[in-house]
Amino acid sequence: MTKKRASKSPRRRSKRSKRPSLRSWLPGFLLKLSLVIFVIGGIGMIYLDAQVRAKFEGKRWALPAKVYARPLELYAGQQLTVADLKRELQGLGYRAVQRISEPGTMEIARTRMRVYSRGFAFPDGDEPPRRMLISFNGNTVASIRDDKGRNVSLARMEPILIGGIYTKDNEDRDLIRLDQAPDYLAQALIAVEDRDFYEHAGVSLRGIARAMWVNLRSGRFAQGGSTLTQQLVKNFYLTSERTLARKLLELPMAVLLDAHYSKEEILEAYLNEVYLGQSGARAIHGFGLASQYFFARPIQELKLHQVALLVGMVKGPSFYDPRRRPERATKRRNLVLQLLADSGDISEAQKLQAQKQPLGVVKQKSLLKGAYPAYLDLVKRQLRQEYPEQALSSEGLRVFTSLNPIVQARAEQALVRTISNLQKRHGKRVKELQGGMVVTDPQTAEVLAVVGGRETRYQGFNRALDARRPIGSLVKPAVFLAALEQGYTLSSLLDDAPIRVEMSNGQIWEPRNFDKKSHGQVALHRALSNSYNLSTAQLGMEIGLDKVVAMMKRLGMERDPKPYPSLLLGAESMSPFEVAGLYQTIAANGFRMPMRAIRLVTTADGEELSRYPLKVKQTVAAPVMHLVQYAMQEVVREGTARSVYQRLPDSLNVAGKTGTSNDQRDSWFAGFSGNRMAVVWIGLDDNGKLPFTGSGGALRAWTDYIYREKPEPFMAAYPDNINYHWIDEATGYRSAEVCAGARQVPFIKGTEPDREIDCGQGGSFKRSLRWFQNWFRQD
Amino acid sequence: MRKLLPVAAALLLAGCVGGGANQVVVVEERTPAPARPAAPGEVVTAPDTPGVTVTSPVIDQPVISTTPSDPKSSGSWVVTQNTAQSYRTNPAVVALLGSAKQQMDGGSYRAAGSTLERAQRIAPREPEVYYQMARLRLKEGEWKQAEQLALKGVQVASGSNEMQRRLWLLIGDIREDAGDRIGAQRARIKARRL
């Protein structure tokens, strides 16, 4: 206080005489100024120190959630080809070698593969790394043996990382510990970036001097003057702005950092912080992620030349981008190798050997991270219902999904190829043709694949989830299920006659058949397999719209469909994903199971946060479902989808339904085999008319997918109270095998027709209906 | 039919692998639908399957197609003969069911749940998987799910009276636990009839 008062008095005096007062004022001022600077500086240092420590010790990085595909289970008897396994392992970055010697390698022969797996810490237990000899027999795994020749009953490969959930600035990284760093990584970094790293106190004058000297001597900018610690400070604390003030903070912060933490801690932080590239909007940070991004394998497996390349890139990730600038990158890498040899970290022979290596960078397209935007979209939507965005993008959560990359690849190929074939055939009108597809396993209700459009890697409009289109005849199984529950049978005769319904708003609904004809009296199963609109509309109006609406909801529709008569012919708009929910229940014999894309979410350490177990609820009785499954088999054997068996073998039982919306704007097919259920939509985003129907478009993609997938055939359960009878199709009466026009049709006990026709039992031809004979199981 | 005999013999040998000790299960056979026209009112019965009777594991029996298999059409589609496999004899499923039981008995219900789902993905038509899933849910006190899983098991056990009986008995226990005594009795009566 006294000082303050004293400082005021000279000023008062100065008004009277200026000169002497200045002389007496100046020293005092300087003293005070330096004191203030000292205090402010001290406070500043304390503040900086607190900041340095808080950031370094607290949460250092926003770690995006990691999303994994399903791990491939390997067991004898499994349906898997050498090509499938090779593809999966390539997705995991396994190297094909002459002789497996370390984790992440494989030997490929024609019918056998040797694999040295990496192992993985699954939430339900560790899978150890192991050597396996896998023998194939055609499409199946014949045996798996370990390196001692013993049978391995079950092995789980590590899951492919398919994506992450990033913060707004799109930073992505894979944290590594210093002890996970491959040989020479630390040495190379130190040799190239900061030779006095272990000696200096965060800032190195010698380093700056030497860098200048090296640069002068070599005639180019080979070394930078700032230490690793300074670089870390710059990236770590001062990222957003690059003002002079911030630049000035770098030195004291580096010193503080060095004072507080060990060299190892600083180096580890550096390894994870450094920026090494850009993948679209995603910024590649840290050596762990860079290793995956450039070499598609974990950092532990990198070789000397690869380590040298990454270290070389620190200086200018885009300038030395090995994908776009391979020559520049090679030169830089070789310089790093030279520096390593100069410092004695590697021998001359090692240097020469490494310099001879190709860059070995994988094509960006071969990386599976980011390859499944449509599936990831589904996963994210589900996660966002349960987790705050911040937790998803920064807590490093691990998300285990059901995505099957092998199935996904086949579905993509089938849809993309079909669309391009349709474009070739129909020309300009379908230039913008698009599609969406969902594949599930009907037994587990897991979503195996999602295709959001023609450009499968493009993260845009996700048609599988968001293209809500009128489903057309895909609704018919729901109408028929409701009718069968009301006592109709497959052989009930329906009137396929014109129908006119006046709606409450005065509008008239007057549907027509696709061929614009009436077909008279038709058997119910025939009405479904030939997809007759008039008889379906008659039937639906007879049983009541409420029954149909209720059936759709029982099958799994989560919204309330609009109860207009046009609902009966599929006026309701649904996405392929929603349709999959309905058909999933049909394929699972009436057991409704919510479709699941996520199996488990854990913390970064593997602690379980949420799981999504199988949930089942029988919503439609098995016998009724059996009847509609019969009719849906007829669709593909004799009805609107019979073209399926031009490509599929007779023995592969499938069932499904075609769909075409009004004015032919949407082409649909939904169908299933024993272990796959797939829904395909093909159409135009602007809702334009198509020059083909459901069977001309979506069915082709579906068939192509099933052809590639070679799934298990659909085999219906044979419920207790179902009996098969020979029925005369024209009358719906009982008939006999030998009679013309007779076919075997299943009935729920007690609903079989009473009346019988007599065809004379002589010489009439028998209708061949082999298709369903190997369909159901009977004991 | 001749093709079936060696398969059946192999299955008889493998019959004791996996599952509880007293699991007597039946081979299911998908034969063609009844070849005779049924007289009105007559209940169509399954054709006899000599040589394949009661004591072998549940299996998706290879389809014996009524026509000679055409190698051109079947080709690489190993659907008529080879993909049909016994899951119960599949060591992977046996191993998973074994560790699930251990995990369940040791009280690690979450791990048991994960293990059973792995088994289900490999062998979705194996009733034992649903039996164990239902048992797990029962232990967790989730009676509704337990019952539904057991019902799903009953459906996939179609053809195996013994397995269906076990499942109905389990449903009886589940309903009993949930306080539904009448429902429990009904389930037990069903089990007795099998």
C-alpha cells in the first residue's frame, strides 16, 4: 500500500515540474514493472503448468468409438471357401507369405490355408494368437488343426474394424503404448526429429544449431529445430490458433512438460498425437492409426522400411504422401534409413536391405474402415438413441456389430451389377437408377448387410433405411396370413373380379390386375403366387382392413399403417429395412425377433455397457405361417418369381414375394432361404416410372445375391396339426394323386375340404410338383 | 434309403456326444410328402423309415430327392447331401454348450449369454441351444423371454419327442416360477403326452 501511495505522489508533483520528477520516477517504475512482470509471469507459469499437467494427465485425446464387424468363427463343417477366408484375412491385413512365422501372416494353397492369428481380447474372453492349418472340402471347412496337429474345435478370428464415430474435427486415432511400438520407431524419430531428446530439457539450442548446420550442408530442409517435446506441445495444446502469443507459449510449456514427465511418457504421447495424413474429412493421428491406414496392419507388425516411411512423413504428411507422391516418399524414407545408419541404430546392411523394399502401402480402396457407410449409419442411429454424442466420439467405446463382410460384399456386387445391367438394357430412362438392400439371418434376426445405394462407399442417402416407398404386393402375405387365420384355406376359391370401394372421403378405389384381366375363381394360393390384385382386394375387404393392419403390426411393423383399402395392395410406404422386419418374422416361422445390428457395446477396457440379446416372441401361429410359406414357395416355383430357378439349382428351396408399386415406380423383392433373408428395392430417387416390374428388377438382384451366397435351403418345420391333401385346383375339392389338376396342399387339421371329386382314377396325368417335396421336414 | 443307413450308423455312434445324458432324440427325415392320396378323413402318416429310428442325434437329414440328383444342377451347391450336418455332433457347438453350462452354473450369466448366442449362430436349429437359452433367462428371472425361447426350441425340435418333452417340462418350470400354476400344469400335461 505504501508503494502505491508513493507512486501516486510523483505524478501529482509532475504537474508542477516535469523534468526532475521523470528522473526520480523512472527507476521506481522499472522496478515495479519488473515486479509486475515477475508476478504475472509467475502466475502465468503456474497457470501454464496447471494447464500442461491437467491436459497431459486428464483425458488427452478424444477417442472415437471403434465399430467392429462380426468376428469370423472357424469350425469344421462350416460353410466357407478358401476365397472367403482369404478375403476376410486380407481385410484384417494379413500378409500372404511362404511360411507363417508371426501373427498376421497366412499361407494360401488351393484347398488348405495356414494362418497365424493375432488373437483378440473379446469381452467374453481372450482369444490367443495361434497357428492353424485349415483344410477345405469344396465349400466347407473340413478340419482345423493347431501346430501340434491337434483338432481345434472352434477358433475366432479378430473382428475387422469397420469404422469409428468421430468428433466434429474428425480426429481419428488408435492409441498405442510405447512398448507396442515396433523396433526402430523411437530410434528413428529421435534420429530424425530430435537427436538430443534424452538430454535436453524440453528445448534444445544444440538441436536448433545442428539442424541449421545439417540443413545447410545437405542443401535442403532435412531436420527441424524444434524438439519432439516442442512439437508435442504445439500439436497437443496449441492446435486451434497459430498466433504469435501461442507461439511464444511453446517454449515455456515444453520446459514445463519436460520437467514434469519422463521422456518415455512424452514420447508415447508424441507417438499418439502426431498428425500423419488425411482420409477425406478424417484426420489420421498417431502411428497406431497411420499403420492401419497405410499398411492395413497393427503397428507391432511393421518392418524397418515401413517404420522409416512413417517417421519420414512426420515432416509433411501431405508433401510426402506415399500414395500420391511415391517417389518423394521413397526418397524421404531412404533418408530416414540413412540417418538411422549414421546414428548407429541400424547396420549398413540393414539400411541397404530396407532401402531396396517397395513402399508397401496398401490401396486406400482396400481398407475396410469406411467401406460400409450404410451399415455404420444403422449402427450409429441405434447408438445415438442410447449414448450421448460426446461419449461416442471421445470415450473410445468398442461396438461389436453383426456385419458380415463376406455377405456384405456379395450383396453389394449383386445389387450394383444388377443395376448396371438394367441400365444397359433400358438405357437413358434409368440413368439414375438406384437401389437399397438389407440382408438378415432369419434364425438370429441379426442384420448381416446393408447396401444404401449404387455407390456403396458413398456416405449419402441411405436407401435401405430411408427410401420409404409403396411396397406393392409385398404386403400380400400379411393379407393372406390374416385371411388364413380367419379360417380361409389355401384352396379356398376367391373371386378375382373387379372391385369398387367408395372411401369415407368420397374417393373411389378401383384396383386392377397387372394384366388388366379378371381371372374368375382362383384358389387362394394361386392368387398369392400369381399376385392377383382383384382377388386379394376382395379377400382383404371381406376379412376387414383392421385384421390386415393388426397382422402387419404383429409381423413387426412399428408404425401404424394407414387403414385405407389401398393398403391391401401395398400403398403403404416402407423402407427396405422395415420390410425386412416383416419378412424376418415370416422366415422365422412366426417368431418375431427385433432385428439387431449391434451385439455388444463395451468401454475401451472391455467392460460391458450394453448388450442386445436375442429376443423372441411368437406372434403368428406356426401352422398358419406354414401355409403362407407354402404359397410363397409357389411364388418362386410357379408364380411371378419363377425366373429364380433359371439360375438357382432346383435343390435350393427359397420362398419370397415380388412387389411392384402403382405405375411401376418401385421394384421390390423380399425372400428367404434357410439362413438368409434379403429385401431388395430398386427404383429412382425422383420416384419416376420404371420400365420393369419387381421380377424384372429387384428379383434379379436378389437371385444374383442368393446365387453368390449359396445359402442353406429353406426347410419348413412341419407343425403337428398340418396335413397335406390332394386337392383339385379348379374346384377346391379333395382329389387324388392320379387326377388331372390335382396338387398337394397343406391344411390345418379340421379345415380340409369335405367334398371330394372323382376323376375316374384312370390314366390321367399327374402334375409334377417336386418342388415342395424336399421342402418340409417330416418325421 | 440305402444312402441313409451309413449316416444313421454314424449318428448312432455319435449319439452320446453333447447334451444331457438322457437325451434320446430322433433322426428327422425330410421324405417326400405322402405319396398316396389320402382318403377323406384319413390322417396322413409319415412313411416308415426302416433303419433310422429313435436313438440318434437331431440332424438335418440329407434330402433324399425323388429324382436322381443331377450333378449339373447341384454342382457346387452342396445342398442336397453334404451341408445337412448334425450340429449336436459338431465339436464347436458341443464345446460352446459345455462352456455355457459352466458359465451359467458359475453365475456368469452375461458370458453364458454371449456363448449361447455364438452357439445359436452356428447351429440355429439345435433345440439344445434354445433349451439352455431359456434356462439362462429363467435363472435371470426373465420368464417371458424364457418361455418364448423354449417355445422356439419346441418348434425347432419338431420331430424329436424327447427334446420337446424336455422343453415342455422346462416351460412348466418357467410358468411355475412366474406364478402361473395352471399354465405350468398345462405344459406338464403336454410334456407327458409326448
